[in-house]
Amino acid sequence: MNTFKYLSHYNEQTKLQVQALIKQDKLEAHLQNKYKNPHTLKTDKALFSYVHELKNEYMKKTSPLSKVLYDGKINVIHNALGTHHFISRVQGNKLKAKNEIRVASMFKSVPEEFLRMIVVHELAHFKEKEHNKAFYSLCEHMEPAYHQLEFDLRLYLTSMDISGKIEAWA
């Protein structure tokens, strides 16, 4: 098992601090203390409403969302936390575009802050396709603590991986 597969691009000092938490068996407690309650958005309908509200607050001019759902087929280990799709279809003589967001089903039970970070990330892709400076600026505009939440989510995934809980979701 590669303990740092979710933290591979962080510096060695950060990895040493995480390793110390792991050795002291304090990583999970650290996260539970910081993020106490899971979100209540368990259905696809509730998730759609949540994402739709965020989109309308920060990205009114982008195309409407067609579908938002939890997807049990997204493999967090090999693929992503969520996905975004731009689907174009020809209907008659018109080109119709649909925007979809799918979030890995394992995130039905995480703190709301983590779900928001994933949703913000996927929404930002509708405006900025690449992970560039403009993309991360948009993420920070929608969620000022975006980078901290991304790091903490990576710690959460590391903790789940160590405990063996992530394989159950894979």
C-alpha cells in the first residue's frame, strides 16, 4: 500500500507531518474533530438541488445543469472523486448541449465541506476545462477554503485507505 498516493504532489515536510499523525494513530481523530457531521444530501434529487443552488449563486451565465447524481461506478482509487460531462446532441437542425455532474457514491456519507469541495471543482470545469490558475481562482471564488478542503479530503481518503474502508467502496 502506498500511504501517500493521495498526497503524492505535496512536499516532504507535509508528508512527514501526516506520517507522524498516522504513527500516533491520530489522523482519523484529527479529521473527525475538524469535520464533525456528515451532510444530509443522500438522494440524487437533493444533490441536484444543492449543486443547482451553488451554480446559480456563482455561475449564472453558464449552461443549465441537465443531471447531477451519485455514481457507484466512479472508482476513487483509479479515476476521480467526481466527473463532469459536456454532452452535445443534434436534435433536428439544433445542437443541444447538456452538462452533467456525477459524484462518487462513497461521498454520500462525508462532511458537507468535502462534498462542497468536490461539487465546486466539477462546476469550475464548466467554465475552465484545464486545471490552471483561472480554474483554481474560480474554485476559490466559490469556496474560499478550497485548497484546505482538498488537502483534508486527501487526508480523509488516506485514512480510509489505511483502515481498509476505501477498498469496500472501490
